[in-house]
Amino acid sequence: MPTEILMPALSPTMEEGTLAKWLVKEGDTVASGDLLAEIETDKATMEFEAVDEGVIGKILIAEGSEGVKVNSPIAILLEDGESADDIGATPAAPAAAEDTAPAASKDASPAPAQAAAAATPAPAAPAGADGARIFASPLARRIAADKGLDLADISGSGPRGRIVKADVENATAAPKAAAAAPAAAAPAAPAAAAAASGPTADQVARMYEGRDYEEVALDGMRKTIAARLSEAKQTIPHFYLRRDIQLDALLKFRAELNKQLEGRGVKLSVNDFIIKAVALALQAVPDANAVWAGDRVLKMKSSDVAVAVAIEGGLFTPVLQDSDMKSLSTLSAEMKDLAKRARDRKLAPHEYQGGSFAISNLGMFGIDNFDAIVNPPHAGILAVGSGVKKPVVGADGELKVATVMSVTMSVDHRVIDGALGADLLKAIVENLENPMTMLA
């Protein structure tokens, strides 16, 4: 019987997306793995693959539609021998199936196209031994019957835990709870975003009646940034540690290295040294190399360092994994590649998720110092200012001029206490003021 194709959750933070482009049309035959559409998430444009085979019977969401909620129907897939006349006859799915959808999709009012899509009922599903319905594609049910498999023993990898062809072919039974994992990957909207404490949009607009202004609609990225940072600032107990770092030895060492690496086309930036310094400091102070996980702390083994990259309309924090193990030239090349693809919105989710610590460098914009917001679940973030000439007192008591860079480390007090944070920042400073030790 007809099967709904649902809007996928292409990243853990995705709650809605834009259906940028259909790569198929009604009447096309598709197989598992065929590309169906291009979906714009809050972070990137990604291709969406079919998980089953059949014929595209009806497209429910038009190209360019914004705000399409995760797990809402976007098209109808027909089985062999079915026609468009069978679409309206599909029996309704049980209400319990909707429990796996993000909470945000229940609170928001759908657009007309989405409302029509939501009215399209889901296919009936067989019941397991406990009476609960089992969702499986028609092809998966056929293969399971041919192989003598019990669908109740198979974990589904499709939307809402639906069992698809690949699950039955692999015939890997898994605990029932695992079936809900794919849908659960899209978390509910942050409570901070739902419970707005400030004035409403209408209230703000009334304050500026009679004044000229341009209203700018929020895209998915800006909405996500607003929600996540509001939640982070309200729920994470921040504290701040500040240090000045003398850069003269690093700048001299960097110039020497770049001269030697010129033939290889490598040019190291100060930021490359900062990434390496943070990575090695996290190894020297391992208790600080951790993340907050709700009811526990996860201590990481490797140094996975995230670096904020500004793009039009927002920012990414791509993660350089195993930064402590990589050379400066490798880190430099990897950072340039990640930054370029971040600006083109071509990063895959695994390239900007994870990490235990972040770096935000506004020094190139002439900012002397600033405080950054911790990006959960990270334990901290280093805000880096510009290097400026300042008078300093040398070790011998003499006054001299040095290039000084101010940094502020924002810390999640649930993970890192004051003394531990001080040790981490001290290690970062020592690495940057003695750069040759980072090559040892």
C-alpha cells in the first residue's frame, strides 16, 4: 500500500528544513539509495536518498518550501501495481507514531502545503507480540516473509524506526528501543526558545510605529543560533579567565617556519598555532578535556578542537579531530579546507559536531578582547583578541615593547572548576609563549 516519504532529520539539531529541489518527479521509479531531493538544513544543503523502492505517486511539498517540519510527509511512494487512486485509501497511522516527532512540530502551525501533507494518512502496520504496531515498508515485509523472519525482532533504520529493505536483508535483530533512535536524533526545540521572556514581535513593532525600518525574516541558521545561544547563556554557569600572551617568540618562529615551508606552498597562521596550543594543553590537563552530558561528564581521550568560522548570516564551528596528533602544516591545510566548505555550506554534520573545546578568534577584525558563549556540550571556549604592541616589564625588570594578545576563556563550571580552568589556560599560554616546545 502507499507509503509516506517523510522529511528527514539530517542532523541532530534539525527541526525543520527547506525542500530546495526535487531530483525526481511524479511517476519516476526509484530504488534504495537513489537521490530524491536536496534539503537545506540550518547548516548546509544535503542530498536525501530513498530508503525503499517504488514509484513516486505524489509530491506533497513543492520545491522551495521553507519550514518543513522533520517527520512530516513530503511525498507518497507507491508499491508495484498501485496507482495514484490508492493514495486516498491509505488507513490512518496510530497516534502513538507521532510521539517520535520533535515537540516543535506539534507546537507550530503548519503552512497550507504542510497541512495538506499532514492530512495524508500513513500506511497500516503489522502488530508485534506485545500488540504494538510495527512499521515496515511493503518490500521489507515481503522479504521478511520469504526469509521467515519476524519483523518484531528487527530494528528499523528508516524514519520513525520504520523497517526498510536493507534492515531485512541484513537481518540484524536489535533491542526494540533502538528502533526509535533515528527519529529521536532530532531533539525537541529548546525550552528557552519556546518560553520567550521578552516582548513579542507585535509588541516590538508597535514601539516603532511611524518609523521607517526593514523587516528581515530569520532563516533556519539564524533561528537555530538564537535558540542555542539563548539556551546556553541561560543554562550554563559561565565563568571567565583572562590572560595576556606575549607573541614575539611565536611570530619570529612562525616567520622562520613559513620561509622553510614556502617551497611546499604552506603558510602557517597564528590561529594554527593557537589550535595546536589548545590541543596540547587539553592533553596536559586531561581533566579539562571533557564535555557535559546531562547527568554525567564524559572525559575525552583525544583533543578534538572546534574553531568558529563566520559565514554570511551565521557561523559554523568545524571540528579538527585528533588535533594533538597532527602537525602544524596538517592542521593548517585541514582548517583552510573546513573553513572554505563552511562558507559554501558544504560541511557534513560529522564535521561540525562534537569536540570538547572551541576557539573563537576575532583578532583579525581588530578586537582587543571579548567574552564568548560556551557552545554545549563543550566545557569551554577561548576568545582570542588581536596582537598589539604594548609596554611590558621584562624578567629583568626593564621596560620593553612586546606584541601582546589578550585571551578570555569562558568555562562551564559544571565541568571545570576555577583551579582546573587556570591550569588549562596556563598550559595554553606556555605553549604559545614557547612555540618550539609544541614540535617536541
